[in-house]
Amino acid sequence: MKNEIKQKSFAQIHIIPFDIGYAFYDPLLMDNKKNLENAKEFMDKLKDYYANTSTQVINNYEIQMQNNIIKKFFCKKNNGADNALGIIKFTPNLSCYILTNGIGIFVIYDANNEALKNSNGIDNYSITLMAACQKKITQATILNQYKGEHIFTEFEKQIHDFMNLCWKIIRENLHISKNLIRKFSSNADYKSEGLSYVLTIHIFKNGTISKKEINQLMYSYLLSGVIEDKNWSGIEKQLIEEQEEYNEQKIVINNEKVYFAWSGVAIITNNFDDSYEEILNNKLISAVVKAEIYIQSRWFIADNSMDNINKNSYYSLENLQKIASMIEFSQAEIENEISANMDTLNRKVLEGVIQSSNVKKIYQSISSQINIQRNIKEAYYEDKKNRNRFIGNCFIAIFTACSLYEAVYELINNGMNLWTGILFATILFISIITVWIEYKSK
């Protein structure tokens, strides 16, 4: 009975971003017609691919046209993500949101603690240890870093098949590779086969976890080795003996609570369901999922933009400027996202996620680094321009001197060899000195 209660007392939602590499809607452009045409073709290709399968591909946007001009574009409201161009439902507990900024977000809902299926004896330990172990196993499995038996093999296959399909459509079907400003991160060679990290949302039923246990789960360093069963007894003993008071960050909405940390979020609620779509009917859970998908997509763009710049020495100044503009826009968007028009629930949740994620700090850091890269690239181009100018001016000087050949030749034929030589040498010397002075002054 104890085991049954524990298994039904908590669940986890895992948010996994990947980079498609192409922005389907660029708010900095005056005309997004071509981008939206590509967005439509992209979604059509996905629908064709999954036409005879159980996977649902849902168009989640509308375009209003007038005289072949886009008058209005918007993404429809849903309980999972804002700015979602499309929603792909692989199974009741595996979905993917295609965002307008070119980031895809997979969501896995582990309602029945599937990740602990092979963790024999773990139900004899605290709910803190169990939840931490479930999180670690899932994250390591998805990132292909788990040494034990993988539980989510079908999910893993669907995730990687879908990423490869997206990259293939972008590069081969839409032929827009030259417009990809994040080529380095939008392929299977990036980090963990195209994935970078997993953000976990814990969900607990009210009354199943104490204040000390939730604080240890969210903030304690004692759980770092929990993925290995040989460490469980030692960790559990330390958790029981620990007396540290943590500086918790939380909000309380009616009878429900949300705890925020850099590594994830925990929700204490009254009830939750067995499928992802059903659980989003809980307004608090929906608000947290939306906020995390929004922030994690922005966090991921900032992180991989720097990777793209550092790992690509052939980045043009134009592409650097595009990335800089995108980062500046996203930074301003995050700064102004919280408004007086938001309801209390969404405002408090978004404030908590922004603060705990440190997303503002990473954008400040990335902006500084991009400016440094841009200055280096501009200096390189200026130096190259000066060198080209010097070479060009030398050719002009030589050409000018040679153009006097005919006149000098006539002087030579008249027998004025000494004066002719002096004249030619003087003209050539003056020309070269003039070019050198111009080059040094620049």
C-alpha cells in the first residue's frame, strides 16, 4: 500500500528544446511573407510525413491576407505554449511545439514514474530521493548519458526521428540553408545528438511531501549522486540529518504552491491526471508549462547563438548583426513581458521563472560577447580593406608611372638619358610615397 501511494503521489513534466535553425516569423522584418510561406510548406511536409500514422500534426496559426499582403498573423491560444506555429502529438504523453522563433520544444509527461521502473527497492526511500532519481534518470536517458537500461526508448526514437525530419525539410525541401543563422546548433552533431539539456517540472499531490523534503529536492547539493543505487542509503541518511535552512523561492495560489529553482520547478497541487492534455486543464500547471516553454526557448537561443558564433569562424558580419538584433529584441521582450494586463496567476509564475532561470543575466553576457565578436570582425574587415587599398594604390602608382613611358621614351631617343632617368625615378618615388602616406594615415 505504501508503494502504491508513493507511485501515485508525484509526476514529472520534462521540457526539451532543440534548434530547427530557421525563424518562421521574424518580428524585426517589415515583410514576413516569404517566412510564412516557408512555415506553411514546413507544416504541410510534416502532415504528409505523418499522414498514415497515429501522430497528430496541428496547424496552430492563422494568416489574414488582403491583396496578396499579410494583414495579420497570429498563433492560436492553447494551454501549453504561446507563439506555437504547430503542435505535434506523438502520444498522449509526448508532444512537440514548433515555435515561431525556430525552436522546437518536446514535452514528456511521466505520470506513472516510468523512469523508476528498473530502480528496484527505491520505494523504500523518501519521496525526495525518488523524485530526484526519476529526474536524473530521465534527463540522462534523453541526453544519451545514462549507463543503465533506457526506459523511454520509443520516446527517444520519435524525438530523434522528428528532429532529423525537421532539419531535412529545412535543408532539402525548402532549400533555405543559406538563411540559417544557427547552422551549428541545428543538426545532430550539436551536443547530445542535437539536444542540449532537459528542464524538469515536479508535480506533487498536496500532503505527500513536507516543507523540508521539497526544499531539499529543489536546493540541496546532497542529491547529486542519486542516479546510482549504491548511493541511496548514504544520501537518505544525510537528508535525514541535514538541518540547513534554504532560501526558498515560491508562490502560493489558493491551496497550491510553486517552488522555483535554477534547475527546475516543483508544483504542489490538489490533483493531477494521467495524460498531458488532461493535466494542462489545471490552470496552475498550464501557467508554469507556458512560462517555462517561453523562457527555455529564449534561454536556449541565447546559449546556442554563442555556440554558433564561437564554432563558426566563417560567420559574416551580416549574420553577426542578425544574431545581435535577434538577441537584443529577445532581451527587450523579456524585460517587457510582464505587464499590468496579465492576471495574477500568470504574472506571478512568469516572474518566478524569469528570476530563477537567470535568463536576463545570460542575455546580458551574450550581448557583450557578440559585441566583442562584432568589433573583432569589423577590425579584421577594416584591416583587410586597408591592405587591399594599399595594393590597389600601388597598382595605380605603377600604372601612372608606366603611362609616362611613351613620353620618357621620346626623351631618351632625344639623347637626354640622365634627365630622363631622374624624371622617371622622381615620378615613381613620389607616387609610392603618396600611397604609403595614405595607407599609414588610415
